[in-house]
Amino acid sequence: MGLTVALASSSRPRFRGKRYLAPVALALLLAAVVVIASTSAVRSRGHSWAARSRPHLARLPPYWIVRAGDTLAQISQRTGLTIGRLEAFNPDADPLALIPGERLNLWQHPPAPRPKPPGPRFWIVRPGQSLGSIAASTGINLATLEQLNPRLAPNTLQPGDRVRLRPELRARSGISARN
């Protein structure tokens, strides 16, 4: 008994797109390379590590004012900085005992704090006041007050007299400013 095998033509249609498969795969590979190259070029343009990894860090204020109950972990979570960075930026702060009102640096080189305004330039004498009481009220040394007010005799001080509290500002041209 002989077995004969008959090959019948299959009823499935042949895939004719084989010749397009290689060029399409090559185009996809080329597009992936271009995307990877462009994103790595954007990351290496000199942006800081913080701006690359977390875009909101570029808008951080220079300082954090500690509130009651704040911990470094909570501040880290709110700002996006690591606890290590917070400790590095604030070497004098005790991480276990943060004090409410304490200022923590959020930048490595924060700007210098604004200078305290110098205060009033003159004091108007009220009844019963002397240069000594004015010095005590203002925190200015009595000898300094006497130097700033050479024409004012301490024993003839009258209510309404103006006592100079700080040196006169000089204009850039050398002319004294009017008060």
C-alpha cells in the first residue's frame, strides 16, 4: 500500500508585505535613536541637577522659615530637596531640634539677607526726657549722641528739640542731604 501525499494549495493568501517589513523596522529604529539623542542633549545643556530631575525646584525660595512641628523630612517632602542636601545647605541647624522661626537655606548659595533699616534719623524730645533717657530708649551710646549733637547742651534740652540719632547721609556729589 503506497501512501501518496497530495499537496493541495492552501486557501490562505500569502503575505506580500515582507519586502516592506525591513524598511519600516529600520525607520522605527532611526526614529528611536533620534528621540533618545535629542532628550539626552536637552539634559546636558548645563541645567542644574535639580532643574533636570524636578522642574519645580528651580522656583524654590532661598529660605524656609521653620514652623512649629516642622521636621527635615517634612521640609524635604514639601520642597523636593533631599534631607542630605538640606543638612549640607544648613550645617549649623540641628536636624533633631528645629526652632520655630529659624531660617533654613534651600539654595547652596542663598542671597544675603536684607540689611535692617537704620531706624529714625531724629528723636523729638518729650517733656521729662534727657539725653540719657533717649540713649536708653534708642539703644544708642550716650557719647555717640553727644558727638552727633555738638550744639545741643544736655542740661538745656527742651521738649520739641530734635536730637540726631545717626550720622547725616552724604550725597554722592559731596553735598550733605537735607533732613
